[in-house]
Amino acid sequence: MNPDAVLAAAAAAWARIGAGLTPADRTALGEELARRRRAPGPAAHRAATERAAALLATGLPGEFGAGGRSVALPVADSGTVAGFTADDLAVLLLDGSPMAGPVLTAVRERLLAAPSVPASEMAGGESGLILLPAEDGRRVPRFQLAPDGAVRPVVLTVNRLLDAGADPWGAADWWLSPHAWLGAPPAGLLGTPAEAQLPDLARLLTEVY
């Protein structure tokens, strides 16, 4: 059994798998996934992967069966299950982010690639801002701040309308993706007179959905 595939299978069915883990199981699994992430070399990475897979087999015997053989989930030798990988499990458990899997991983990587600053540098001034969980901690997309580092007031207004606290990824995607009417991402209007349009555009989105 490929231990990477066991972790990938758990990621593919995380809503069910995660609910079946005890707090102690989640903590132990999280520790091994963290060790896997920061492993100094292939041997340490492999060892942490195997320990994490063993924890899943022990903690959820009904899912993985004796010896870690999957019963309820399709586990492939390739290490990928339904487009999910072992790395996706770390995103789901360690980062607490839903942005994993064959579709959402690309969106997460695109949004995290945008200029940002660590939330730890905001000195408590991140209230109302989009905060994106990443491997190195929460990130604040830079477009929300003026060149002098001050929070843009219009950003706070729009973020409230987009319910950025509950859905930071959706809000970030709205700001950073080209808008059909604008022909450019809404973040591109910040700092220009046209930024006054942004609250109305956000309200239109909330009215439609």
C-alpha cells in the first residue's frame, strides 16, 4: 500500500474522515503531517508519511481495514485519489482550508501567489480584512492596503458585503479575478476614482446569489 495514497484518500473524503477522528487522532495526525511538511530530506518525509498513514489505519479501521488496506475508499498506487494528493490532507487539516483537490488547489495557489503580507505584521489591525491560511501562517493580500500600509476603507466595506470573514477565499477570488463588466480585477480599481463603484458591484453579487 502506498502511504501517500492513503493520505490522498483521506483528503478526498475529508468531510467524512475528519468527522470520524477523535481530537487525539487529529492532533497526532496533524503532528505527523507537520513533520512531513518540514522534513529536511526524502527519508524523513517518507517516514512521516508512513506514520501518518498508519495513524489513519489505526484510528479508522472501518475505513482502511487491516494493514491499512482501503475498504470504503478507492486507493490507487499512484498516490492520487480522485485528484487529491497527500499534500491536500495537510492543507485541509493543518491550514484549516477547504481549498484542496483537483480544482481548488489551482485557485488557492493563484490567490496565494498575489502580493501579501503576514498577518503577524498587522499588529492586530487585520479586522475586516481577508486572511488566507497558508503553510507559513495567515496571509493578508496586499491589495487591501494603501501604499503607506493603511487599510483601504472601501476594502472594509466591500469585504463586509462579500462576507469575507466566512468565505475569505471567495472574497479574495472576487477581488483578484477579472470582472466581466470591468474587464479587469476589481482590485485594479483601488486607489482610482473608479473604486467608488466597487461597493455597488459587491452588492449586486450578493443580490444575485
